[in-house]
Amino acid sequence: MNEAHTLVLKEAADLHRFLQPIAKLCAVSETDHPYYRKSSYEFFSHLDKLIGMTLKYLEDLPQKPSKYPQIQRSVRQKLQVLRSSWGKLHRYIKPSLDADALHIPLSLLDAFQDLLQQVPRCGEFEFAVFQLTEVNYAMLTYEEVNRIANRIAGMVKGKEFPPALSLVGIPYSQSSGLFLNCLIPHEMAHFVYQERVGPEIKLKVDEILNVYHPAKTGTPEEKLELSQIRGLINTWVEEVFCDLFAISLIGPAFTFAFAEMTSAALIGEEGQRNATKAFDFSLSHPADVARFYLHKRHLKALGWWEPIERWKCSPVRLLRYCERVHKQTALSPEINQGTSVRLNLQCFWEACEWLLKFVKEEVPSPATEIKDFFDQYRVISNYLKRAIVPSTIVTDSGVVHPSPAVLINSGYRFVLEELHKLLRNIEKRSENSVADRSWYTERLELWVLKALEDWRLLNKSKEAK
């Protein structure tokens, strides 16, 4: 047999064998156990069909060698691209399959997606979830999933990846969590930035940059440095956009989760000398102090600051502190190291001034949620300190079902300010016990998640009448 053709057959068979076990994993249906969110089923279904088309492509390869060696080389190159592309997608399949209803906070994710789909131009967006081994949250870029899947589809004549579907990664440890998972809307916002608003924001950033860093003719080194400055500012502005977008969706709960994730309470307690990193703009992120300052600005503009400003908890004190010291932020040493063009940080602040107004106009006003929060959070606290799920509460206005934003922020307020009241109501539990605080915070998360699930069911029953 022709040696080159034998290699083609072997490599095709190797890829076929590699894909078959993945095909079995992806062949899940909505009646199977375990249960997944609709967007995850859409992801698995697309991969299942794409694997099927890839297997068919491999099985339909000519069984006889071509008399043209270049054709065999071309086929082998295609097989290499297919193997490499499936290898890249492979890393997300099992973590996505592990993110079933028992291993992700299903009701919270549904609430986040409902809130996102109320934003203009975002009504069709959906998010499947996969689990991360790192203690981190991440949104996969278009290049990491969509483009790779579409490359395979183009080669095997399959359908393109759903354009409004993306993957968000959450730490596997947060399978039943509520509070830290309030970081997820920030990752969702990266998809909104990439697919909807990024070009508009970049145009404005370019306009501001051209004032401080004119695109003048110069040496190749100067042109490269100006390009790097442009990339840095756009990276920082995207992170700020995602922060502001998340706050617009779920209110101060995002800020509290970000403060918890970054251990930011120490910033105000240690000051700039001992918390240098929090004051420095790095190559990948703006300074944390700058972000919290902008959080406070946005919370105040939306109307969320008034209900939280008197809270006696570390995140609120942190916001006040960062407002006072945000002008002390600076570039980390590595940014301007060895460059002749010095980045002027003022262009970042001007871009953020514009961004604050842009996001406020882009996302529907949370005025109703804020009013409901004012009316309902004390009642919800009374339910929680008695270990009652606050799905249906009785207020001065009558019987109400608190909305997701109200439940999430009320739950966060309770754990920050009133967890000791719950512990006092439980025999043989101590507010001074770390173990008791940890265990009952987890219980509290489950109660609020149950209320979120009930809210969705109660709303559906209302719509059906």
C-alpha cells in the first residue's frame, strides 16, 4: 500500500478514535440525568452534531491513494488542523459536563441571564457554564470557542456555532454558592463588550487617546509604544465597563463579591504603603482602588448608594476610602520601563467619565429594584434570622415575592451585618465561632437560592393565568 496513503488512514483513524468517546459524552438530551441549563444543552447538542459531521468526514475519506502526492499532503494538513481544533475544544467539554444542576447554582444563573436579556441588544444572549480548577471566574473569548468550532464546521460542512452563546467558567468549589458567584455578571459583560459595544467604546477611547498621545509619525519603536499604550487603555476600560455593567445588573452585590475575592478590606486598613498592588495599574487590570472608586460613582448615579451608605461593614468603608485616595493610584513600574513614550493616566480617567454615562444609558434603570429593596430588605432580614426562605414575604404593601436583585442584595446585607442575629436564635451556636459562621453562611446562600428558584416559578404561574 502507498505509504503516504497509509499515513492518511492512520491519522484519520487516530482522530476518529479520539472523538468517539467525546461523542458519547456530548450525546445528552433534556430527559437525561443529570440536568443542565437550556444553554448547556444547546452547547452539547452543537458539539454532538459537529462531532458527527467530523466522524462522517473521516469515514468518507478516499479508501484508495491519490495519484497526486500534494492531495495526500493537503488531507494530512486538514487532519492536523482538525486534531488541533478538537484538542482545544476538548479542554472545555468535561468541565461543562461537570457543571450540572447539582454542581452549579442553577437558580442564580437563570436570574442573571434573565436580567441580562432585559438589556437592549442583549435579548438573545445565552451562557453555558463550565467548572474551573482555579479560584477564578472567566468568560471564554470568541477565539477560544466560537472561532475554533466554526473552523471545524467549515472543514466538515457542519453548522456554525450559535453566535449568541458563550461559556462562563466558575470555580468548582462554588457549586452551591451565591455570594462569590455575584462575580459572574462581570464575565457575562465581557461577551456584551466583544459582541455589542466594544467598537463604540474603542472609538471613544481612540478619540481621547489622540488628545494625550497623538498618532504622529515617528520611529518604529515609538509607533509600537503608542500601539501598546492603546492596547493597555482599552484593556483597562473593558474591565471597568464589565464592572459597571455588572453593578447595573445586580447592584452593590457585585462590588461586595469583588471585595471578598480580592481581600480588598485590607486596602483601607493597611494604606498605600502596605497595599501597593491595589494602587498600581498593571499590564492586565486597572488599579483596584480606581475600580472601587468608579464602583461608588456608579452606585451613587444609579441610586444604590443611598440604601447602603450607612451600613457598618468593611465593603462600604472601603468604597469611601477609595473615593478619598483614588488620585494616589499610579502605573506599575513595568509599564513605562524602557519606553520613550510615557503613558498619561489622565486619558484613562477621561474615558471612564464617558463610560459612566454610557453604561447608565445602556442598561435599564434599576429604580424599581432599589425602591423594592428599601421596602423589603428589613422584612427579608427578619425571615432570614429565623431561618425562613423569603420567597413570599408580608410587607406594609401586602404580600410580595421579592425579585432577584432584592433577594441577592438583601442576602448580602444580612451576611455582612446581621448574621450574628441568626446565630443567636439557634441553640448551641455561637456568633464567635468561625465554624458556625461558615456553616450558616452556606445555609443562608441555599435559602436565598431557593427563594430565587421560587421567584421564577411564581412568576411563570402568574404569566400562565
